[in-house]
Amino acid sequence: MKKAILAVLLLVAAAVNAQEPSRVENEFFSLTLPAGFTAFASQQQTVKGADGADIATTNWVSKAPTGEAAVVTVSKMSGKILDPEKLMASTRDSLLKSLNAKLENEQKIEGAMPATVLTFKSESASPAFLTSRLVVNNDKLVQLLYVGRSEEQRSGAAATQLFESFKIVE
């Protein structure tokens, strides 16, 4: 009986710890994952750009039991990004097309690095409500993408925490 109670207490403690917000910091960005979101899983790939140069891309993905997800993508180009607005516009268009989504709002962000925030909704049978921040930092395009299952989630505390805590490492 004591072992069963101890096991239950350990499971409860683990569940409580899993619900805690967690700070993520690496050489590219930092942010706080909201309570309930899993630790990031990452994947790397290299593709050829339009100019034939390699683009090294890393994706970090975190999911929540509520159906929400956070994705950070860092694409490192072969040299300094000379036209950040053009790159962000083409990324926006590709993102909307690949997700069959409709842009609801686009807002430029003032600051040292060119940035924009996109709000959009997928047009699929199971719609997703998304917000994306695109930031150009020298030779990198960094994107924070939040995926929610409702407008309420997209404007809720978890999404707000992600975007307010998101910082680019210069």
C-alpha cells in the first residue's frame, strides 16, 4: 500500500512538473514554453536555395494536450539577407499556400531587426488558427509559429506568453 501511494505521489509530482512553463535558450533564440507544452523536439535539414546555395534549416516543435503547438524555424542562408522584406513576403506566401490558409492580419514590427507578425486561419475541414512572427537577423530567417484550434486559444494566455517571451539572439 505504501509503495502504491508513493508511486501515485511520484506520478502527480511528475505531472505537476510537466505542467510548469519551461525556458528554452539556444544560440538563435530564447522563449518560455507555456505550461503543458512538451519539450522541443528538433529536426535539421539542408536544402538548395533559388541561387543554388545551401540553406540550413532547423525546426523545433512543441505540442500541448489542448491541440496547440509551437514551432520555431531557423533558416541560415549562405550570406547576409539583402532584401528582408522580399524574403518575409515570399515566406508568408509559401506558408499561406502550404497550409491552405487565409491571411487575416499582417503587422510590421519596429526594431533593430526587420520583423512582421502574421495572423491567419487554415481553410481545411479541421481549421487551425495561427500566428507567426518572422524576423530577419543578418543571415538568418527566424520564425515563431503558434498553432491553435480556436480563436480563443490563439488569443489566449499560452500564445501571448510565447510571443512576449520570444527573443532573438544577436
